[in-house]
Amino acid sequence: SGTLEAGRLMNDFQPSLTGMTGELGSTVTGSPNLNLTTGTIGSAVNLNHDAKKNAWHIYRSSSVQYASNTVLDFNASAFIGSNLTVSGGRVTIGTAGLYWIGCAIGHNGNQVDTDNFHFRINTTMLIGSTLYQSITGAGINYSGISSSFVVELKANDIIDYYGNGYIYGGSGDPMTYFSGCRLGASS
């Protein structure tokens, strides 16, 4: 109980925080947007909480010739997140969402061949994901092809690259790799 003699219960609306200093708390919202143009975001703010769990970078540590269509076996890894499994070049997704996918295929020009590989989700080729090159060998030392794209994946989807050709691999500086990272939820 008591009497409010003077003062205000609420401040006037402030459309801008220019010139103000302070610390952002754990619950910060903005409508329609919250824009930070300068300043520091504290360590308690987590911008992508599951990227490490849902990312991978696997590569080919030795050269191999795939004479017929098969799954490209990326037989070594630099990193595999805890929500994923990798076996024989196939990655099983643990958390649904939008994923960035990147792949590069290196080719030693001494091998006359055509490389033709496709990204697949559950054995179905994704349109627009083909990595293709034809090598004549004449005067070409090394060549490579690469692609990257964003795709929606579901939990338990199995993804891979499938096709045929000569793949140049190496353990010191691999030229053939398959990487991905979950960007966030798809809806």
C-alpha cells in the first residue's frame, strides 16, 4: 500500500537506442527486426547452437578408379559431427533442416577419363547436382570440379555422391572432399 505522488510508471517509447550503453540480457526480441550494427555480443548468446553437431568434412585419402557406377567412398575424415554417421562415403543425417553441401573432385590429368558423379538423397539423384568433367590427358596436369548448394534434408536421410570416374586423392592436401553443415530449421 502507499501513494504514488509523482513520477511515471512507464517511459516514453524509444524507437532508437542510439547512444545507450549496457548489456543485452538473455531474452532480447525486436519487432519486426532487432539490428546490431556495432558492439559486442556476449558469450552467452549462441547464434548457431547445433552447427558443430550437424557438420562434416570427409575426403578421399588415396586415388581410385571407379569403372562402373558406385558410391564415392570418402575414406578419411577431418571432422564428423556427433549427430551424423558416416560409412562408406554415405552420410546419415541426424537432425532435419536446411543443409549447405559442398563437394570437390580432383583429377590427375595423366588419367584419360570422364568423371560423372551425382548427389543423391536416399538413392534419388538431386537435379542440378551433377559433377562432370571429361579429361583428354593431353597437356593437362590436374583438374577439378566442385559444387555447392542448399538442400532440405530429413532426419535419417542418407546422402552420397554416386557415379564413375578417376578420383585423385591424397592425405596431405586432399583434392576430393565432401562437406556439409546444417544451416537451421527448414520452416
